[in-house]
Amino acid sequence: MSKTCLGILGGGQLGSFLAQAAKKLKIKTIVYCDDTDAPAKYFADDIIIGSYDEPKKIDKFIKKIDLVTFEFENIPYDILSTINKKKRVLPSPYINQLIQNRFTEKNFINDLSLKTTNFELIKNFSDLRNNKNLLPGILKTCTLGYDGKGQYVISTIEDAEKLDISFNNEFILEKKIELKKEISVIVTRYGKNKFETYEPIENVHKDQILSVSQIPAKIDKLINDQSIFWSQKIAEKLDFIGTMCVEFFLDKDDKLLVNEIAPRVHNSGHLTLNSHNVSQFENHVRAVCGLQKVSTKKIYNAKMINLIGEDILIYKSKKFNHNEFFYDYKKKEVKNKRKMGHLTILENKK
Ligand code: ADP
Ligand code: MG
């Protein structure tokens, strides 16, 4: 029997790690992406460069693979669903459609009786004026936002007037929370009530970009269990296959709120490459390719530091201890606020 060939849409660091996990499992990978310098070209068996709306190129890709997954959620639904008619896309495209819009995503979470921050849909300036009760708040673009992009922190309506926001797209206005902590839960769902779930990870953001992730998270058992239960409930309701992440806020009164869902492997889970017997990437490939579910266990406590922009330059020439693992994403251009690599430090490795 010939090897399974997994198609991956997107060729950044997440695509690279997925390709490496697949290789370990003897699964062939072909990446499709729109960037000639995509780092995944160093790790996948093959790469096809094309834009996501080039049907001929996409067709060429589809012919070569058995099934498709993706590393980012902002691929237009129509494209994913067209591909899905020819080769199976996992997780299912409808999940992306629901989650790539912050408004439908937050409604979905609340409909499950789980909590989020208070929010309203904002289409124009007068909607903003009518929702002053949510200030100070964060105005977030409903679609295509990541790493704090497309977000405005607004304290007063006068502030907002100065910002000169173009309402070309829809936004949500979210009440700004006094954060005690941020945590995330990474869960891989293999099928009905079949999960491998990582313990909650504690995250620190700087300028709305993830800076440090650590396990164990310093939270009490109640929050630990609640965040895992909520994440599995979300994954089950979505009928999710593969690895996903739920980001949470813990407010000053220790109340748990869902911030957002990432229907894919997640930056906060990079430490699982070294801390666990099975990484979030391997679990994802196993789940989407229908391979055996392996009981996932923590071996080490760990801390991951994101290397953003020029941080990477210092690390490239650094010497590391045996408990430190440096990952260079091999991105051609160093850009301000761009995730360039990460370092994982295992805390109890002798
Ligand atoms: P992105 O999709 O860009 O990751 P998020 O909604 O997760 O956007 O916001 C990025 C970060 O900004 C969060 O992890 C958190 O640190 C901060 N943030 C976002 N929303 C709020 C809020 N309502 N109150 C306080 N901080 C917030
Ligand atoms: Mg986020």
C-alpha cells in the first residue's frame, strides 16, 4: 500500500511542525501556500506555491494528496468547502466558517452556556456610541484578525473619534477585562468523546502577542478542571477532528471566560514538542489521518519563550544547555512583531 499523503494549507511554522510530525509517522506531506519563502518548504516532502483562490493550482494539489488539513483558520470557507468535495478536509470546513468570525464564534460559546466577555456587534460609529457601557473596551475586527491585528483599545468615545476607524468591515466591541491570568487548553479529539487533552498552559502576552507559555499553570483545581471540561465540550459540540486550542481569561474575581477558539495547533502548545511523549502536532496528524490514539503524558514541566522580531538574532549564535531547545522557524525576513522562533526550557530535566 502506498503511503498516505497529507495536504497542509499554509506553510508557516505550524505547517512546518505538522510536516515534521507526519514524517515521524511515515506520512507524506505536501504543503500548499502563497509564499515562495514559506519555511515549510524545508520540512514537507513537497510544496506547491499558489494563491488560495487559484482553482487550477488547488486542483493540482488536490490530485496529489489523500486528505487535507490547515495551519491557519482564515482560509475562505468557499475554498475549503470546494476542496472538501474532492478530498476530505479535517477539521471540517464549517468549523472554520463559524470560528473565523468573532461574532458567530462568541455566540456559539454562549449558546453552550459557557462564559465570554460581554460584547456587541459594531457596524458603524453610532453602534459604538450606543454601546458605551462596554467601555473601556477592545474593538476587534470580526474576521482576519490575529496577534492583536485589527484591534483598537478604546477608553472613551472621544478616543474612538480620534482613531478614525474605517468601518469597511464588521467589528465586535468587547468589554476590557482586568486580567488575572491567561490560560489555554489544547485538546485533540479523535472521535466521539475520544480526547487527548493537555493540562492548562499559562500564557503571558506582550502587546497582544504571546510571549511566554508555561506548565504547570498556577491555577487552582477548580479552574483546571473547568477549563478542560469546557474545552472538551466545545470540541465535542463542533465534532472536531484534530488538535484545537481554547484560550481563556481569568478575571480578577477568578471567573473563567473563554477568549477565543483556535481550530488548529497553537503557539501555546509548542512546549508539548519537548514536555510530552506526544506533541500537539503528532496528535493532530494521528487524529486527522485516523492513526492510533496514544495515551499522552507529560514528562517534563516546561516554559516556552517566543522569539519575536530581532530576538532571534541573539539566539542564533547562543549556546544552549541540554534542557534548552531552540527552534528557528527559518523565516527569510526578520520583521518587527513577527514570530521568528522559540526556545523551550525543560524545568525538571536532569
Ligand atoms: P488574537 O486573535 O489577535 O489573538 P485576542 O482576542 O486573543 O486576539 O487578543 C489578544 C490578546 O489581547 C489577549 O490574549 C489578551 O492578552 C488581550 N485581550 C484581548 N481581549 C481582551 C479583553 N476583552 N480584555 C483584556 N485583554 C484582552
Ligand atoms: Mg488570541
